[in-house]
Amino acid sequence: MPAPESLKTLLLSRNDVASLLTMEATLAAVEAAFLAHGRGEVQMPSKVYLSFEAEGGDLRAMPAYAAGAAGVKWVNSHPHNPERFGLPSVMGLYILSDPETAFPLAVMDATLITAMRTGAAAAVASKFLARSAPRTVGFVGCGVQSRYLLDAHRAVYGKSFEVLAADVSAEASARFAGEVGGRAVSLEEASGCDIVCTSTPCRAPVVMRGWLRPGAHVNAIGADAHGKQELDPAILRDARVVIDDWAQATESGEVNVPLHDGSFTREAIHATLGEVIAGKRPGREQADLTVFDSTGLAVQDVAVARVLHDAARARGVGTAFDLLSLSR
């Protein structure tokens, strides 16, 4: 007979998640998830989208199984939420289940999980694809996600690099630069860094091929749904392109638009990041221009959710409740 506490589901608020989750732990969980993905040790059906054209947003269901943990994330993308309703653009809920019994172990805020694992995924890609010791890191798009992209890169590289910030909103880039001790610059100057992180909701290129320096690495984060695009297709044609997942990236990542219009081909995609980490495919060569196309993987979420659940149980964080009325 299971112990009474094991029959209760743990509820973790955003504050609970924030008290438990560090970027270092997130980086480790995300890199392990990529490795398992590259070895074929996970189950991860494609994202399911509900698109709301009139409302200008969507909802996504993201189930996954990896390393003995299973769960699903229910998350939105509504870029106009802040100005229309005073709500975040992205909000998420995670349900973590025990694969052996399917018992719901935890229900937790996934908004912070999403932001942190997205930042961590880019930094893991930089670790394996960028030149070592970057002198400059550029941020194209200075919204909420840029903060986590920077935190993750600082966790990998320290604070020795200069931060250059660019956004269509001069106020946003100036605010971000002021917060982190960087400089607000033009899109062209931010695109000329050793590492470039793009996190915009754009549907037309905002980074041009001629702006990138030789040997740069680009983390393309913003294109996470069909029709989204941030990079000049010429960048992809000249780069060693690494994606996070074949099914997702080719339908909703940075490569999706040029693949569908014929300006880029599947054969030109080098590998998945998991394959590179697993040693199945090489990473960068010294002269390479590299691009990581990140759509966000459900195996990243389940890996981080498991770390959070274990930490919460160990530290007594969260609210345990008898969701299924099983306790006696």
C-alpha cells in the first residue's frame, strides 16, 4: 500500500517553481533531454495546436516521456496579451504523471519552466555549436525571453561577453540593456555578434545575411509555429543548420517557411542537436557559420518538471492535495 502522501498530487505555483528551479539545474536537465532525444530514448508526439486567428494566438499540447517520467504541457502564445489584457504572452500548465501507474504526481506552473528551458536550450546549442569564449552576444528581440537567454549564456560562459540589444521598440532594447549592463544598438549591430539570439514573433526576416560575421552562431528561437520566420533564407543556405527535432522544426521552426517555398531543402539540414550531443554527427568546424533552429521540445519540459517535483518533495515545497480522493 503506498504511503498516504504518495496518493496526493503536488500543486506548485509559479512562486514555488521560482524557489526551486535554478538555471544550472535547468541546463543539466535540458542537455540530458537532448542527449536522450539524440539516442532515440524518448517518446514525443508532435505538438498539437489550436489556432485562434480572430484572437491572435494559439494553445499547444506537448506530451512526452523520457527517463522514467511522463507529462504534458498546455501552453499558449498570445503576443498581444500584455497590452490588451495585462497578461503574459506565454502561460503554461504542466501535469507530471507516474508512468508506472499514471497517477498525477504534480500540477505545476509551466510559464517559468518554458522560459528557462528555452533559454537553456539555446545556451546548450551555443556550447556545442559556437566558438568558445564569445566576446559579444547579441539579442534581437528584447522581451521576457531575452532575459532567460542571457541568464543561460552567462551560466555557461560567465559574464565576460558584451551584451548588445536590439528591438523594434527602442524603449524595450534600452530597458533590457540597462537592466543587464549592455548596450542598445541597431538590428544590424546586434546581428554582428559572435553569438546571436533571436526571439521575436516575426513572420518575415529581421536578420540579414550580410550582417552576420564569419564563424558566428545564431540561436533562432522565435519561429515556433507555422509561417513564422526571423532569418534571411540566405543565412540558412550558407550555414551548418542544426534543428531540435525533424518533425517540429520542418513544420514550425525557422526552416519551415524556406522549406515550403523551395528556397531551402531538407537535405541541407545537418543534424538535430541531440545527434550532435550524442556524437552521432559532428558539431561545428572552425570556419562554420552555424544556426540552431529551436522550436521547444516536450522532452525538455518533462525533464525539468521531474527535477522540480523531486526537489519539491525533498524540500517540502508546494501544496499536496487529494485530487482523486484516494487517501484514507
